[in-house]
Amino acid sequence: MEILTLLVVGIIVGILAGLLGVGGGTIIVPILTWILSVHQDITQAHLMHIAIGTSLATIVITAISSIVAHQQHRVIQWDIVRQLTIGIIIGALLGAIIANMIPTDTLRIIFGIFIIFVSIQMAIGIQPKSHRQLLNWFGMNIMGVLIGSLSGLVGIGGGLLTVPFLTWSNLSIRHAIATSAACGLPIAIAGTVGFIITGWQDTNFSTGQVGYIYLPAFLTIAITSVLFAPLGAKLAHTLPVTLLKRIFALLLAGVGIKMLFY
């Protein structure tokens, strides 16, 4: 039953990623939290840490798949990716360290508040006005640290933060989404490494847990999400995406509220 549930999660994550351009962390983290809460071999005190760390590990795979797809259309701005990467890596590692210092219940509340904020933004379609160019080298690194740390803290690929920043910096939405997808890879890799290191004392190889990464969930979700992402991208050209975003926003709001009062 657990494997079947994770396969379905991977399918949903893949379709939504291709259809709405949202990262899997907003779905993976709460569902993994609920699944692992009844898993006898998982340390309940680190439940949220394992869910977030595993989410980041799956994003490594989906980010690679997304980069390949966007690169075929030559829309990734690699110069911007390079400017943000150092700050992103530092930030994602910092996010993992901060998460390790926070009790799982507090981390759950932080995630719930973040998800509710995301649902509001998605429902009303807030987009920053493009009114300036990119920041200088120092500013880009500071922004990378902020994006990486928050992404690492709540287990997302950073698109919910990177895309608005890039559109604010006068990048077209098409280039912003593609460039954000590329930025998601260093976030996910650094965050995954950080959660393995900080959670190493909680490692249990008999259950497939390495640090705060739960390998059975990572492998299952990653495989199906990659397979179904192209279907989501295809559906994006035939379904009313704006309406679907608002429906998904309501779902996220419910998830966020549930996480707050779990």
C-alpha cells in the first residue's frame, strides 16, 4: 500500500510539474509526513526533516529532466544560473542546518504557513512588475542565499521564489521558468547533501533511510514523476491552466491548514 501510494504521488507530482510548473515539494512533503507518521521504524521526532530531505532528493531527478526539456528550446539563461549558483548552494546547505535545529512540530507549522502563502499567491496570480535589470554580482549572490535557504528549509526546488525574482528583473516568463528549473538542481543537490549530513545520526540502513533521506520514497516518486511530467506538459496546451491553478491553490490551502493543525 505504501509503494502504491508513493507511485500515485509521483504521477501527480509529474503531471502537475508539467501542467502548472509547480515544484513537487508542496505535494511530496505533506503526503510523506502523513505516510511516515505511521511507519514504525521512522523516528517521529524527525518526521518533517525526513519528508523535506526526501522531497529535495526527488527534485534532483525532476530538475534534471526539466533542464533537458528546456534546453531543447534554448531558453535557459545559463549566465544567470552561474551568478545565482554559489549563493544557492550556500543557502540550501544553510537551510538544511537551520531545519536540523528546529523541532519537527515547529518545522511543520513553518511549512504550513508557507504553503498557505503560496496558495494565496497562486489563486490571485500575483506577479511582480518588471521595472529593472538584474542585480550586481553581490546582490545576485545574496538573492541566491535567500532562495536557497528558504527552499532548503521547506523542501522545494525554488521555482516559487526564483520565477518572481527573474520576472521582476525583466526576464520573460518563458525564460524565467526555464532558468528557474536549472537553478532548482543546485538547490536540490546541496539541500540533499545537507540533510544527509545533518541527519546522519538518524540513519537506519535496514529501512532504507540515509540521513534524513528515505530512499524507498525517493526512488518510487522520482521514477513515476519523470515518466509523467511530459504528459502534464502536453495537457498544458489543451486544459484551462488558469482555472486549474486556482483549483490547485484551494487544495494547497487545505493542505497548509491541515499541516498547521496536524
